[in-house]
Amino acid sequence: MDSSQADAYLQRIGAERPAVPDAAGLRELHLRHQLAVPFENLSIHLGQDIVLTEPALFEKVVTDRRGGFCYELNGAFGALLRSLGYGVELLAARVYGKDGRVGPPYDHLALRVRTADGETWLADVGFGRHSHFPLRYAERGEQGDPGGVFRIADADADADAHSGSGDLVVVRDGEPQYLLERRPRLLADFEATCWWQRTSPVSHFRTSLICSRLTPEGRATLSGRTLVLTASGTRQERELPDAEAVLAAYRTHFSLDLPREPAVTPPTPPAA
């Protein structure tokens, strides 16, 4: 990502270029990104391809002013941070389901970021409802955040450690969120699981619609035709009546101008 592209990205998220790539600048960029760029899986249900290369991610997030899911959002954000002088490594994670089991390898992408002031952070703008600010990577105690109380723990000491190889568990409000590897990965390493997320009949991304964005007052979420707005602890939920209302909600709450209403379609059965 060159300097002019970085400037366009910063304009997209309403952030200033940090004078130095320090922790304060990272915190601001992390928050601004979540306020501006929604977590969404709409491309899957609009028949649009998802390409995990930095140019393609820049085009989607910045040029087309769209959102995406973890591979896209953290992939693009990582490229921005590198262009601003931060040290960035991509980390693979496996997300915990409601049954306590973890998903497949490369289920999630997060970022390990080193700042000019010698600190190391876990940055994640692609997990939907998560921490507003980056978490201290080496800290093993509780870390307070507007999004909850977080903790990064050694897996062997905190969970049943499905991989058992020195992984970390990211915990939010006492509930494990994902099992995080320490080994750096390449963006291309996530392509196979990204394809699985898009196509598998058991992938929740394939079988559901989600668009969610942090707001200064709370959060806006549109799941199918159900719009949920939270502000100052108050939750409002309503069903939208038709496609026109849905498209208007995408424009109003997420600044997304979509060609048509996204809809979940049953996966094509395998050929006999």
C-alpha cells in the first residue's frame, strides 16, 4: 500500500495519519476502523467473489466503501498499519462455538502489532462485537475495554487446549472467544478456509446474513430483515417490511449502497 492509498484509507475511516507509529495512534485507528467499516458477509449472498490479496481488499474496503469479515477487514487493516510504519504479523485462530468446540484451522485472522514505543498488541477489527481498542498481547490479567472485560491466557492453563501447542485463548467477559496461534501466517494461508466459510452448508457465514457496525452510542446490526439498534444501553429491534426498507437501512446505518437485497439461498446439492 503506497502513501496515497494509505491517505485514502485514512479518509475512509475518518482518521489522521499518526505522527509516529505508536500505541496511541494504533488505539485511534483501531476504534475509527470499527466506527466506519462494518463487519458483514453480504458478498457471499450477493454472488460477489472474495479475493484475499491486498489490492483486492483495498478496492473493496476503500474504493467501494464496503465492509467484510475477518480475513478482509484485518487483512486490509494490517496492510494499512504496515504502510504507516507498524510491525504487523497475521495470526490464525479457531473460533469457539456455542457448544464450546473450536472451528476449523484458519477460522479467524487477527493481528499482532508492534509499535515504535516497543509494545506489542493484539489488534482485531474483524470479529464483530469485540474490543474497541487493541489488547496488550503479553498481558495475562484482565484488560478493561468499552466492549467488555478481556483476557489473553495460555491455552494449556485456561482451556481444554484443542491444539495444545502453546496457543492463547482470547476471553471476553469470562467466555472464550477464540484459540489463537502464535506463529505468523501469510494472507494466502487463509484462502482455503475462506472458501469453506463461503461455500460450506455448515458455515454460519453461508447460512446467515449479518451486517454490524460499532457506533458512538452503541451498535447497529442488520441480520436479514431484523434491525437492532443499541444506544446507551437501550436496545431497539424491529422487522423491516420489504426489500426497499432493507436497502434504505443499509444506506442509513452502514453507508452501504447495495445493488439488491442480499438473501440466503440454499446451497447447491452435490451432483449425483
